[in-house]
Amino acid sequence: MSNASTTTASRGDAVIEVENLHKAYGDARVLKGIDLSAGREDVVALIGSSGSGKSTLLRCLNLLETPTSGSLRLLGEAIPFRGQGARRETADRRQLRRLRARLGMVFQGFNLWPHMTLEANIMEAPIQVLKRSRAEARDEAGALLERVGLYHLRKAYPTTLSGGQQQRGAIARALAMGPEALLFDEPTSALDPELVGEVLSVMRDLAKEGRTMIIVTHEMAFAADVADRVVFLDQGEIAEQGAPEQVFGAPTAQRLQRFLGSVSPSQGE
Amino acid sequence: MAERRLSPHRLGLIAAAVLVVTMMALQMRWDWLLDYRDAILGGLWLTLVLLVTTSVAGFLLAIPLGLVQVTGPRPLAWLARGFCTLIRGTPLLLQIWLLYYGLGSLFPYLPGVRGSWLWPYLIEAWPYAFVALTLSFAGYEGEVMRGGFAGVPKGELEAARSLGMHPLTILRRIWLPRAVQRVLPTLNGELIIQLKATPLVATIAAVDTYAVFGRIRQETYMVYEPLLLMALIYLILAGLITLAFGTLERTWSRRSAGD
């Protein structure tokens, strides 16, 4: 496993470790042997054109997709699988729920629950999963909403909010579980351009406070700015990875050069 | 709002209604009402009890019927689909008769049934009416709930899974409420259909609203008065259901108007 940034290695235990991961849907091979690891406080940006498999890879990391083969360690625990092909699944569902509770995920489509207020969205998992009291959960939700600048909208229903507000709410919902790592699946791709900045600035703050983050993104400027390591995926393989200066400044792989040439400079921020 | 309520065509309709009611009161015979007051109230009570209990019980059955068709496992999904197809594909009258005249006439011959605590109920008509109407509602609503469950955006469920929520918690807190929210307008119509299906129980000697008015017509030889009053009663019940659902939808569905 190549690890370009020396600082990453010194930060200790891997939070996420993937070895020779494959994912196929029938004959369509989406991921072809991915090796990836993220240590504590790492910020890893996954970039690549659409169809490169970067979202699928991210979704494999908390088992929203089950890898076809390969090994996966989350927070130091190996994930056991059983079954073959389309029926393959995690063997220990209780372990999976326990680990998922410690890995936050933020989706492209926000996915707030429309039948609950913003505050209730954030309180839900702490109450149901971590068995917090309502009062405790409400206090924590209030503090998180304050932090993402939505405290005044805590009683609003998600559909009345802008995309940027919904995404910041979704980040607060993930943070409410006190996660040890955060997975972002193209968090700004569904946003109007003028709303991208507010979401990126929340994410930038999270990166600064030393959160472990894996971010699938099209925002190259943002990736260059916050990531410790940039991983370029092409046709289901890691074509290049390294520090942002190296990946963006002196790309070696031809596929990466072509990709960087095709994406316009980011509008983010 | 006020102007819309009093628009010309509405005023016209109100005037027509007042005229019809006045004509009915003056021109027709209503003296029998006093004699049959208790019978009518009794029939109305059975209609309401049947409507409420069978739709609640039927809906509770419809939840798993709809859910397994979306989640599997396949054998259960086939069973549920088969049940819904069977119920929806045969007349309710036939189902009621099969239960009452078919099953009901078998029970006395089964050993042990006559002595059991169930026997006093098995010789009544209403338990068969209850079971038939419940299964019927379950069959139709099972199909409605299948659509409701399938229509909840996958991402909302993935978000819940990504937070480590237990599948049963997800069902109780996210999936079911969202599915019900989506099918509320359909349920309104289905409840009114269920209301209008209850008179079929009169054919197995359960004395509901319809049966009471049938008796009134036989005993008084009047044709229109009892029928008109019965129509009014069902119309009011249907109106109340729509009113209740309107309130529910306004307070509940409006929040997610965006999807």
C-alpha cells in the first residue's frame, strides 16, 4: 500500500483499511482491486470522473454496498462476510450497526427525514441508538445546529429549507453521533452554485479540528485546500494518489492529466 | 376563504339543498322515526363498530403484507401477493358467505369446538362479518402499503442505516410513518369504500344500518323516506371521514410537500 504523505503514517492506527476490494454488479466490474487506508485525522479526497467508482467505494466503506471480494477493516475491526455473489452480506449485523454508529455519512441528496423537524432529525439517532435522554439529545442538537448556523431553524421541516441548509443539517445529524470518521458522498453536487460555499466552509472547519474525513468530491480547489491525500480513481482502479501538491501540481498518470484538463477550475468558495 | 365559500354557484347549491330538505320535511311521512329510533341507533352503532374495528385490524395486517412484498424473503412476498390478489379478485359478498355459510357450518362438526369458549361467538353473525371485512381491507391496503413502502426514497432509509439504527427502529420511526404519510389520500378513499361495503353483512343477518332500514321498509311499506334517510346517514359518515383525513393531511403531509 503506497502512502505518499509521511505525516499520515505517524498519526497511528488506521481508521479505515481496504485491501484488494472488488465490486461488481453482474458483469459490470465497478471496483477492481482497491487498496486504501485512512489514519486518524486524515482527510482523504476521492476524485475521478463519474462512473470511476468513487461513490461506490465510499459506500463500501460503511457497507451500504457489499464488496464482492476483498478485505475491510473499520476502526480496527475486520468485517466478516458470508455468501457469494449478489447474496454476499456482512456476517455480523450487530457489529456492523455498532461500527456504523461510529462512522458518519453525508449524502449527495441530504436525505433528511421530511416528517421530522430539523432538531428531531438530529436527535433521532442519539436517542434510538445511543439511548440518550431527550433532554440531553436536544441540548446536543442545539449546540450542533448553533455550530452549523441553523439554530434559528431548529423547528423547521427539511422541505422548507434550502439545499445548503439541508446539507448543513445533515452534517449536524452525522456529527450528533460523535463519529470517529466522516464519509462525504459528493456533498455539494446537488447544490446550486451559490450554496456550495456554506457547506464547504462547515467541512473546512471540521477538517481543521482534526476530523478523519473521506470525501468524494468534484470540488478540486477544495480538495487541494483541505485534503492530506488525494486519491484519483479511474475505471475502478486507483490511478494515482499522493499529497495534493503532487497530484494536482505534478500528475504523472496520463489519465489523471486528462481528467484534470477536463474539469474546469472549481467554483467552490 | 370567506368569499370563496359564498361564491354564486355555492349559494345556488345551498339554496337547492334547503329547498329539497324543506320539501322532504313537508311532503313526506316521518312519523315512523320515533318508533324506529332505537333500532336505527343500534344499526348505526354496528356499522360504526364494524367500520372502525375492521379498518384498524385490516390496516395492521396490511403493514406486514405490504412490507414483505418490498423486502422479501421471496416465499413470503409471493404468499402476501397471492393473498392480496385472491381478496381483490373475488367479490366481498362471496367471501362473507364462504366464511359464514361455509366455515360457519363446519364448526359444529369439529370436535371440541362446541365446548370451547369460542362457541358462543361462532354462532353469532358479527364475528364472520368482522373477519371477512378485516381480510378484505387487509387485501386492498396490503397492496396500497406495498406502494407506500416502495415509494419512500431509498436515501432516507440509507441515512438511517448509516447511523447504525436497527432495522425495526428504522421501520417504526422512518419507513412506516413516511409510507403512511404517502398513502393518506388513498386511505381516505379506501375507508369510504369500506364504509359502503359494510351493508353486505346484512345478508348474513347482522343488523347494521342497512338491515334496519330494510326492516323499516318491509314493515311500513314506505319506499323513499327510509332510503333517503339512509342515504343521508352514509353521506354524513363519508363526509366525516373525508373531513378527518383532510385535517390529518394538512397537519401531517404538508411538511413534506416538497417530495
